[in-house]
Amino acid sequence: MRMICLLNFITVAVYGMILSMAFCDIVWTRRRCLAMTGSMAVLLTFQGVIYFSSGLSVTGYLYPLITHLPLAALLCVMNKRWLWPVISVLTAYLCCQLRRWIALLVMAVFSGSSMQQNIVELVVTLPLLLILLRFIAPSVRSLSHYPASIQFQFGLVPALYYGFDYVTRIYTRLLADGNMAALEFMPFVCSVAYLMFVFRTSAEKQLRSQLEETQECLNLQVVQAVCEIEALRESQRKTSIYRHDLRHHMQYLSSCIENGRYGQAKEYIQEICSGIEGNQVRVFCQNEVANLIFSAFAGRAGDFGIRMEVRAGLSQTIAVSESDLCVLLCNALENALHACQKQKRRGVSGSIEVTMYEKSRKILLQITNSCDADILFDHGVPVSMEAGHGQGVRSICAVVEKYGGIYDFSARDGKFTLNVSL
């Protein structure tokens, strides 16, 4: 009986150490494996000395100091972090209870003795260890890459169980004596852990839904922006064709004048001018995409009687992709145009001023437009109560954050200003 108990004691120690190693996110090189094997041998030898000199009860009392603490310290040194190695040891200790519970279940069914319980624990150790190493350990290791707050939440239940087990079963007899607080503690922990899981899952689902909605909106805006760019490029191509065909137009006009068909020549001139004006692309900067967008919005602003002034100095090649530049400028200018239209409907003149240039490999953008005095801000970002509005601001913020830039929204004296640096 004593030898079986000792063998089970050694087995559970090796089982826990291997699981601790498997749960810890460490690249196990040959040197580290040899170091860990030697350390395990030393720990087992030390446990054996205490076991034969003082007995099982004293070994159980000292087990956290002679096994768990050195094992956690060794893993911390190898992992170069402290939180996750400690969580790995606590989680491995929690998994050690699976052996005990399976054995207790077998004993409850077949009414076996304590020796038979030790035998069952020995029998189930290897299959259980292989299952945990194959299916559970990779998932546990992946959690080590999460923020410390999530790691702490994951390690909270193993830590509470570790303290509960030693306080109520090894250092005292609260559990054996049927103390109600001890009996109900772990069900309480499971309830709290479940509620925390439900709360966090709900919060993450809501955040995921918002991100998916924002991503869908961005995708739609990118598609729309690309279509607008293609339309503007087509307009620019037609203008080039008009310029190329200018010689033919002049020849036709010359023929009309020579034959005295002045009215027909006048009508032809008006027709050509209308076509050119309708497809004209103004030049604001060297960057084709920005230039097309500025030209399109300047035309729209002019149609509404809104003054739009653009000062731009962008080269053709910039660090921002065409689609992101479209989303940024189109949303910002669309919001500015919408605000000025609201001003015009109230009989107040509106204006838009745009400044955009490059400096030290950064793109600086400032858009100032007329606005109402009752703009609402939430954590420095304007919010809109109107249906269908507000996505543009989120799209601007998403593009700026993508490039690690900064943005600032402000409203003062009837003027709304957007500043972007990326």
C-alpha cells in the first residue's frame, strides 16, 4: 500500500510538471528540455527525502514551497515573464484534480478502497495526460498572447481553487468536517465565473457587431469612392479628347465663317464650351486621386453656391493608398458640404477651406467649414442624431488609426475644423 501511494505521489508530480511545461508558451530547445529534466529530477529527489523522513502529511504541507514555487520560478526564467508561468502551474494543478475525480467516481460506483483509488489514478494518468497535451495545451498556450487582463481572468479560477484546496483540505479539515462555507465556495466561484463569461461574451459580441458594421460601411465607401474616381478619370479623358480634337473644331468653325454661317458657328462654339465645362477637372495638386476628389467636390459646392477654397501640395506618390485617401477625403468633404447645405437652407452663406500638404513624410490635412452651433461631441468625436449619419466620422477615424496618425475635431464661432496628421 505504501509503495503504491508513493508511486502515485511521484506520478502526479511528473504529470503536473509536464502539464505546466506544456501550458507555458516556451520554445523547448534541447538545452531547455535537459535543464527542465534535471530540475524535475532534483525536485522529485527532494520530495522523496522529505517523504521518507517526515511522512506524506508533512510533504503535503510543504508541497507548494518544494514543488510549485521552484517550478514557477524556473518557468519564469525560461519564459522571461512572470504572470503566465504562474498561471500555467496553477492550471496544471487544477487539471490534477481530474485524476482524483475520475478515481472517486469509479470508487463511488464499485465501492472500492483507498488503495484501489490510487491504482485507478495511476491507470488514468497517461491517457488523460495525452488527451490534455494533444487537445487542451495548444488552446491554453494561445491565451498567453492575450493582454494581461485576460490572462488574469483566465488564471483566476485555478488560483482560487488552488487556495481553496490547500486551505480546506490540506491545512485544515473544513471540507471534511462539512463546513457550509467551504462546501459552497467552489459553486460560488463557478457561478461568478459563468456570469463573468456571459458578460464578457456579450460585450465582445457587441463590439464585434460594431466592427463588422463599420467594416461593411468602409467597404461600401471604398467601392463608391473607386467608382467616383473612375468617373472622374473618364471625365478627364474626355477633356483630353476635346483638347486633341481642337484642331478639327477650329477647321469646322473656319468653314462656317467662310461660308457666312455665323449662327451655326455660334451654336457649335456654345456646344463645345458646354461639353468642356461639364468635363473640366481643375488642377489643385500633383496627386491624381486627391486632385480628382477636390475637383469633384469643388464642382458640387459651386452648384450649391458654396465657396470652396483648396490649397493642396501633394506629390503623385504618397504613403496612403488610393482607397484610404478616397475614404478620408470623401467623408470629410461630404460632411463639410452637408453642414454648409444646412447653413444655406437657413439663409446663411457657407464656405469650405481645405489645406493639405506633405511635411517630413507626413500628410497634414485641415478642413474648416461653416456649421451650426449645436454640434455634440463624445470623447472629442462629433456625433450625429440624424438617421444615416455618423458613419463618415467613424470611417475617418478608422483610416487615421490604421496609419498610426492623429485626428482632432473642434467647433468654435460657427466654424467646424478637422485636423489630421498621418
